[in-house]
Amino acid sequence: LRATEEGSVALVKVTEENKVTTASVLGGLAGLLVGGIWVGAGVFAASAYLAKKEDDDVSKALKGVASGGLEVLNFGAYLNDKYTVTDRIGSAFSEALDSASQGSSSTDSLSATFAGAVDAVKAADKEVDFKGTLGTLASSASDLASQAVEKAVELNAQYKITDQIKEKI
């Protein structure tokens, strides 16, 4: 999931690549919730493979769901930017700590710890660019999963592994 240009509020640009990546991530999350880590990994790989297909109804359906998910994410970012939700939550939390800290050394140390943690996360985000790094990681994982499933399908067609398993059963 790659971020958009600087002037836009949207978190993620809705492109074909981002739709495929989002489809695989959503599939993996659904599998994880339903059946655990192994099912999640399998559904992630399967949805990455299926979403990459060009002229397939399943691919179109997965990309449609992913596109809708990206639109919801971008709309949430728009609302957050418009109404400054996270800024208000942060300032309310800071005000609550300030009012509680009057005369208490334990809340003073908690406030200092909170402020230090916020500054550390901001500095790390400037250095690492979490959103860009996670987007690149998700895209790469989706590509690798799709390639692995494609190779498995090719090997199955070449060596007829599933036919051999059916014969043994």
C-alpha cells in the first residue's frame, strides 16, 4: 500500500497494485480470524494469487472489496483531518494527565513518560517512514505469495501431483 502525493488527505492511493495488495491482506486477516495463523497464511497466498489474475470474476470481486476497503480507509483519514479527531483525543488525554498531576509526583512521571514516548514515536516515524515501509512490505509479501502459488500451480500441472494423491487415496 503506497501513500499518495503530499497534498492529498488520502492515506492510500486506489491503484491496481494497491487493490491487489489490499485484497491479499484482507483475505489473510479474514483467514487469521476464522482459522488461525496457518489458515490466514494460506488464504493470504490464495487471495494474492487470485487477485493478480486479469480476466477472472473472483479477481474482480476481490479487487472490488479491496477498493471499497481503501475508500473507507481514505474517508476515515479525511474525517480525521477535517475534525482533528486524533489531535482532540491527544489533547484531552494530556489535559486529563495535567489536571490529575497537580500535586502528584507519580502522575508527573507518567506525563513525562507519555511525552517521551510520543516524541520517540514521532522521531522514529521520520526516520523509518512506517506507512511507506509497511506498504512496501505488504506489496512485496503479496507479490511473493502470488508467485509461490503460481509456481505451485505450474508444478502441479507438470507433475500431476494432485492426480497422484487422488490415486493413492
